[in-house]
Amino acid sequence: MLMETQHFIGIDISKATLDWAVYSIQKGIIYQTQSANSEAAIKATLKIIESLPDFKRSTSVCCMEHTGIYNTHLLACLYHLHYPIWLENSLQIKRAGGLQRGKTDAIDAVRIAEYAFRFKDKTRLWQPPRQVIQRLAALSAVRHRLLTARQQLQQPLQEQQGFVTPVLQKQLTKTCQASLKAINLDIDKIEKQIKDLIDKDSHLKELFELITSVPGVGPSTASEVIIATNEFTAITDPKKLACHAGVAPFEYQSGSSIRGKTKVNHQARKRLKSLFHLGSMSAIRVKGEIQDYYLRKVAEGKNKMLVLNAVRNKLIHRVCAVVHRQQKYDKNYTHTLA
């Protein structure tokens, strides 16, 4: 299909409006417009685009950036009408554009269309996650917000202890008590809903049990991995998952003058990285291979954070391995010699 693509539709998305630019492989930009970000406006705009000379759905691709909830209507309409859809990272498009002067939504739509044309050989068509995964993602996001709210209340109370009088500390703790209790109840409700959702879907439950069989990987991490990989259909390679989670280290060297430290990239899925960090901290506290590895490397003089990052990598590789083999993790597994 990629060799046959004739039209590249770049769409810049905002909460209220969509900016459209249609790039023809023969003539360049042939159409630009702006529409409301609503189903009716999207369908009306697509009808106009389909009336353009030589335009066909089957030989076009719609390229846009990840914008979360704002692209819900657009993705639903395009998928229902069988348009090929390409979701791309916004930073990837920005960096590919080189030095840029000026920025408007209309200009961004043109840049997205031109990006799709220039990198048509790298097209990755989007497929919507199952309804159960969409619900899991929404529940997981709410759970994350509740945990953040609880931390914002609890952490200052814990940190100020010893720096204020006991009477004031007791007063401040009592003031937040009702809020913390309500947040904890909401967290319990969300976790129950997530568990019920997983238990009712056989494939999701099986995948969940495989992932949580890896020591150090809990229910929250398993949920986030399933969401991030779309049930291991979007990402299957452990190295790509490690990169996506901001765990894969990269070298920074050029000639003899630039000798940067090997470090991870900060453009990552922060929540996933945080969960794997908590998992690695949990794994090194339990007697076993991971703890022995951590203590050995630290004793050799390795930086503790670098070793922890290596532990995160191990957890990610083990998660991918159990899913690939469709077998739960076996801590007593030994490789057979050929």
C-alpha cells in the first residue's frame, strides 16, 4: 500500500478545531482548511477532500500527532470510513522539520502532511485497541491521578514532621484526614474495577497472569505494560519496550571532543518508567538472582542507579519473554546445553 499512496493528509489537532492539509504526490499541497473538532464537521471535511481530483481513500493516509483525548472523534470517524491512519510522535515530526520559522495550526498541518510524504517508507498504520483496553487505560489514568493527589497531601505532612510543633503537626494531619480517607476509598474502588475488568476478559486475564508472574512486576505495572503495548501487538521487542519506557541506555560520543556519559533518553513514557523503577526496588530487596546481581555489581564499584537501570531492563526482558513463550516465569529455570 505504501508504494501506491498518492495523497497524504496532515491534520493538526486542538481541543476546538482541526487544521487539514492535503499533499499530492504529483502536485504538493492541493488543499487546506480548518474545521471544528466534531463528528459532523469531520465528516463534512472528508466529503470535500474526497471530491478532489483523483483522490481515493485506499491510496491516501491520514497522519497526525498523539494528542490524547482530543483526537477521539477524528480517529473514530477515520477508522469507521476505512481511512489508513498514521499516529506519529510530535517530537519526531518536529525534529524531522529542521529549522522552523513561524508556527500556526495551519502551518503545522502542512508540516505533518509533508512529513508523511517524506517518510512514507516508515508509515506505521494505527489500529484501535479493543474496547476493554480503552476502559483499562481510562481506569488506570484515574488511579494514577488519585495516587498523585494522595502523595501531594501525605508527603508534605511526613516531611515537616520534626520541624513543626507536635500540636501543629497533629492539627495539620487531622485537617487532611478526611480527604486522605476519601482518596483511599476511591483508589480501592478503582483497583476493584480494574480487577473485575481483567477477570471478565479471558485473553486479558491470561496476559495479566503471565506478566505478574515475573518477580518485581505488580498489577499496576502489568496494566500499564498492556496499555502501552496494546496487548503486545504494537510493541513486541523488549529493546523497543525498554526504549519506550526510558530504560534503554544510549551512548553520546562524536569524534574525540564529545565523550558524554551513556544515559537513558528522557523522552519516554514516564509512568511506565516509574513503575519499573518501583519494581526494580522491590526485586533487589528479595533474596534471589536479582538481589545477588545488584549486590555484586555495586560491590564492583558500579553506580547504584546504573545497576538499578540494568535491573529494570532485566524485568522488561523477562516480561516480554513470558508473553512470547506463553509460560509463567520460572525462577528455577535453567538453560539446557546444546
